[in-house]
Amino acid sequence: MIKAFENIDGTILGLLTVKSPNGIGIDQMNQLARLMANNSQYSGSNILRFNKKFPDGTNHFDIEFTTSTPKYGELKSWGACAERHGCDNISQALKDDNGQFVNGYLANATSLDDFVYNFDIGKITIPNSYIANFPAGTPFELIQTQFVKEQWQKYFRGTETSGAFQYNIFDAFWNNPSLRNSLWGPTLPTQTIAFTQFQNWVETLDNKLFKFIKVE
């Protein structure tokens, strides 16, 4: 327990006491402490509150910022195999958290600049067989980021559920007018064409769709 808090200083403990009455996980505390030290977005003055519910009253966000871009942040301290899912990978964990992403983050976004999913760089261990696909000297952080984005790609494809989640996710984008216009506007294509474009963004890991994913 003491080791888990070794990077937590009085500033973050004070923030957690005041702004997170329901608490956040120990791994998230360590992740947040590192982000506060290295990423100005996570400075104490930019954090409004922790671990509260979206307006739907069911799904939670980890952080609400005082800024609007991003407005919300999600901390993920998952390894290559998400720990709370045993040997299942990150895409399986994302599937399990589908309601939070679709009914929480997407339902309350006006664009994909409104939120960030931040994966703990210290947790993303990569199999050597995957690393071997990259040229020698490729920064490990880039490999980790690519790996995480490919896990999201599997989730968006619906690989785990025979496509059911893929349609659910697209509908969440399309049925949110502000989010729809930010991705396909101002001249909207038909829904059929938009879905084809969505599939192409998924297959090419287009930053238009994946820019909210950060590994640090």
C-alpha cells in the first residue's frame, strides 16, 4: 500500500480529498501524479472534479477539466492484457466498457476534441513478436501508442461481437448532431456513405477518429 502511494504528494491528495469524494483507484492516482508532473493539462488549476457521473446519471468520467477542449479525461491503467480481465486484451476491456464510451463520452461530446483517453505508459507492455514488426530504433512510446490504437481498432470493428458493437458505435457518432457535424459536416453524406467512411477511418487508423487516444 505504501509503495502504491510513493509518487503521490500533498497536492494531489488535497485535490482528491476536495474534488473526488467517491475516490479513484490507486493505479489511477499514480498515473495522475505522473501526468500532473509532466503534462500541463493535468495541473491542479485545470482540474475541476474527479469521478462524477455524466448527465445520463449512469456512466462516470474520471476527470472534468476547467477547459472545454478537452472537457473530460479518462485514465486507463491497463496493460497489454487488461488486468481486471485476466488474459483478455484491451479491446475486450473496451467492449466491456462500451456503455461508458457510447452513452457517456460520445453522448456528451460535440467533437472528438472534447475528451481524452489517457493510457498509462508504464503499464503497456508489448510482446516481442509485435515489436519485431517495427524498424530498429523506433521509439517504444510510438510502438505502445500504435498497439493501443490497434486495440481500439478491433473494438470499433466489432471483432469481439460479430459486428454488433461496430454498428452501435457508429450510431452513437451519427445520432449526436454536434459530433456528426464535426466529423462529416458541413455537407453531410447519406448515412450509408458515412458508415462506409467510418469503416475506412477504422481500417486506416485515421487520426480523425483516433486522436483522443494518448499514451504517456
